[in-house]
Amino acid sequence: MTYTLPLGVLYSTSGTYQRISNHARNGALRAVEDINRQAEGIRLEVYEFDPRGELDAYHRGVESLLKRGLRHIVGTTTSASRKDIVPDLERAAALLWYASPYEGFECSENVVYLGGSPNQNLVPLLSYVLREHGKRGVLVGSNYVWGWESNRIARELIGAAAGEVVAERYFHFGDADFTSVIEQILQSDTDFVLNNLVGESSYFFLEQLNTACARVSRRLPVLSCNFTECELSAVSRLSHLRLLSSGPWFDVAGNAFSASQRVGNGEAVFSSCYTCAYTAVTMLARACQAIGDDDPDAVLAWLQNRPQVTPLGTLSLQPHNNHLTLPNCIAEARDGRFEIVHRQPATLEADPYLTRTPLAQFHELAAGSSAVPNLRVVK
């Protein structure tokens, strides 16, 4: 007898962050296709809603999916859209399978976090960059919780290393003029820029910063925890930027999962958002197939007691916070693709509130410094 699992898919196919969202959607739908073709005893039936990048549409979307009786939804890309639907999920006792990196400081019983929290991406990235490239940074971000919280954490880590935040700036989704902050970057002794912009604004910023750096013959590291392969084609060759990204997975040469996904897809490009969404659907289906039910509590209990073989490695779902353990790699964009320049030696347990994350590596960087922490306005 075949068990049918109804699955909601809630991703935007248009809007300012459509490249990221579409890649995650493609990963989820490819997982459905693979499971329905290969697995025995289970079949996934997809119900989809497209919010088209409009924040208020996510609430309508999740309501329409929940009214169908669905108990599992894979989707949302931004933290704003995730946070907007958590109350609906909690009322319905349903689960959101969230496959994007996020800024931490959240732990809902109705969300499975698979994309990474700050200790799994931002902390390793800054530890590496502060050692390799210097301790004076400019922080830019989209004007919502991802940008705010990511930059707040970065500011504290840079301070712990006796570094300096030269400037901190926020922009609306879709903003396209970054002249003022770029001039500030060029006029200061900036060692790196942390880019927490999302979608099209990020592409405009990178293009404009690259042009400005070329004008003064300067090459500058730009860091990100949310820039992936699916966005590289949105920017031209960044000859005067060193684009460094931190995440759980990159589409590097020889990757077996990428090779399997290219079958029937041509020479497609894959990303961590694709791979994490694929992982979310396969983990859910595996649990439902094993227990013969899609009860969220039973699904979580089954997964939390069994390490899962995934495209990212063998990982565990942490029972105390519904976060997935993850590897971390830091990669640099070179000739249109990412190449890994640093890899954490072991997978990292998620610490969304940063209560157990050691900061010794940052304090070591401050050794011998006479800097005294103080409150100041960052312009």
C-alpha cells in the first residue's frame, strides 16, 4: 500500500529575491520528483502557493494551504516571511521546513531549521576573515531582521577581536543606489565589507562597489552568508572584489549530488538553498514512510533519534531546538563559480542564541590590544 503525503510549497517565483527563492523551490520540487520516481510505499502530492515576493501574501498562502489540511510546508526565504507565518503554524500544529540561513535568536516547535544559524556560518566566516584580511569592517544590510541581527552579531565579534566597525548602513529591499556608503568605504582604511543585503540590492551594490574599486585600483574582500551559486550570474565579473561566502554546501567540481541532479537538467547550477530544500523534503518523506503517518510530533521524534544521510553529509536534527547540525565551508568566487578556501573540521551543532559558542578565537585576536569597549554612534 502506498502512503500519500500532502506537501505544501510556499516559495516566491518573482520579486527582488526571486533567484534564491526559485532555487529553493526547484530543490524541493526535484526532491518530490525523485522520491515519487524511486521510493516505494510513499508518494508526495504537492500543493503550491506563490506569494510573488509580497510579504502580506505569505499569510494568505499559509492559510490556504492549512485549510486543505496540510501539516507540512516547505518554504519561505526571508526571515520576515518566516516570522509572519509562525503564529499560523503554531495554531494549526503544522511544521514549516525552513531551508534558508537565518539570523538566529528563534526556536519554534513548529519550524525545522535546515539552512544554518549564525554560529554555523557567520561566526566561522568572521573568525577566518579577521585573521586573514584584517579587523576594520563596513557592515551593510537590508533593513529588516536578517540585516539588523547579522550585523549586530558581527559588531560584537569584531569588537571582541579589538577590531573596528568603520560604518554600518541599511537599505530597503530593491534599493539600487549605494554611492554614499561606497564613497565612505573608499575613503576609509576598510579591510572588508560584510554584505547582508538580499536579492537585487546585493547585485547593484556589488557591481557599483567593483566599479569604484577598479577606479582606484583597489581589491576588497566582500563577505556574505547568503550569497550562493544561483546569484553569481546576476553580477558581472567582479575583478576588484574578493567575494567570500560562508555556508553548508557549495557546488564544487566532483560533487556527486550535483552530478546526479544534472541528469535530465543539462548543465544546471546548484546552490545550498537548492540542496537544503531538497534535504528538507527527503528527510520529511523518509520519516513519514517509516512511521506511515505525517503527524508532526511523530515525524520530529523519528528524525531526532536517527542521524540522516543527506547531500550535505550525515547530519542530526537537534531535539532541543529543531535545528540541523551542519558543516561549514568558506568559498571564494573565481571565474564564475565558488572554490572552497576553508572548511570546518567537523559539523557544527546549531546554537541559535549563541549561549554556548566559544569566542576564544576572537579574544586571541585582541591579545595585546589596549582597546577599551565603549558605546558610540556608528556612522
